[in-house]
Amino acid sequence: MRHGKRFNHLSRTSAHRKAMLANMASSLIIHKRIKTTVAKAKALRTYIEPLITKSKTDSTHSRRVVFSYLNDKDAVTELFREISVKVADRPGGYTRIIKIGARMGDNAEMALIELVDYNENLLDAKAKGPKKTRRRRGGKKQEEGVDVAEQAVETAEESVEDATEEEKPADAKAMADKPASAEAMADDEEPKAEEVKEEPKAEKAEEVKIEEVKEEPEAEKAEEVKIEEVKEEPEAEEKPASDEAPEDEEKKDKKE
């Protein structure tokens, strides 16, 4: 009969159960997290947490006591050198059990058991601090809180009104500046239009110059023709001189 035996036997004998828990405790100390069933995780938590508390006093006696439960020198060394330093300020609750659902096959509930001080993600979340919540309690305190809230609302409304009054002159200045800017833009556009109109005149002047340049070669040709006529005239004058020369020679022959 199991009268008064409140711990879980895990369907094992005493020797088998102690050996299994010692092996699981050594694995948890070395790896900092293991996966097992929920029943075994709960049994392991009651087995290992007293050993972690014992490791806070680093003495030969406490080392021998822990070794008698773990039967693993490496696990004892890891526990007294590193884990005991990290959990020195924690007054119990060194492990955390996280349920992860049922196992395929026998549908046993599975869980992760880990050392609390080695889960960096949760430690970072706690370092940021919890979210602040506002609660109202008591009659007088509640009335005072309501008065403070009303004052805050009034001050907020006044600040909004002041801001709107400041914005109105600014808007008026902006509207006054807009026509001036529009006129300036119109003035800038008018000279541009004049420049665009003047460009065709410049093109016409260039065309006239090109025509004059084209006409100059015709004048040169006319001058060349005149020069050629002048050259031909001396030749015509020289021909009579050539005719007189034979007549003079004939007269000389007759005299002789």
C-alpha cells in the first residue's frame, strides 16, 4: 500500500528511479536545458533544486553530498564553479518547465525543463521592465485623480487653443506671401517670353547674312569676266603692229 507516499514513482523501482533522475540532473547541469515528459520534469525539479541550493556553500562536505546524488564529477564541477555563482542571489526557483504539447505515438505530454538564469531571451525582456498599468483605488484618491485629470484636460485644451492662435497669423503671412511669389513668377516668365520672341529675329538676320555671302561669289565672277576682257584687248591692239612689220620689210627690199 502507498499510504502517505505523495511523490510520483514514474512506474519504476526505487533504484531505477534514482539512477534515472541522477542522469537527467547531470544532463540538465551540463546542457542547461533538456526535453522530457511533464511527469519526469516535475520529478526532476524536486530532485535538482536542493542540490543547487547546496552548491551555494562551496565546501568539501557539500561537494561530497552532491556527488552522492549525481555520481558525475564533471556535473559537480560545473555546478559549483559556474551555476552556483550565477544563482547566488536567487532564493529558490532555479528551474522552469515549459510545456510543448503531446508526443507522437503515445500522446504523452512533453515539456522543456531549463535553468532560469540561462534563458537570455527572457532575461532581456525582464531587464526592459514590465508594462506600467494605471489603476484607480479608494474614494478620496479617486476624486483627487479625477480632479487632476480634469486639470490636465483643461491645460491640454488651452495649449491647443494657443497653438491654433499661433498658426492663424502664420497662415495669414503665408497667404500674403503667396500673391507676391505669384507676381514674381509672372515677372520672371515675361522676359523669358520676350527672349523667345527675339530669337526668330536673330535667325532672320543670320539668313540675310548668308544670302549676302552667297551673292558675293557672283560679284567676283563678274569682276573676273571684266578682267578677261581687258586682257583680250591688248592682243587685238598688237595685231596691227604685226601687220606693219611685213610692209616695212618689203619697202626695205625695194630700196635695195
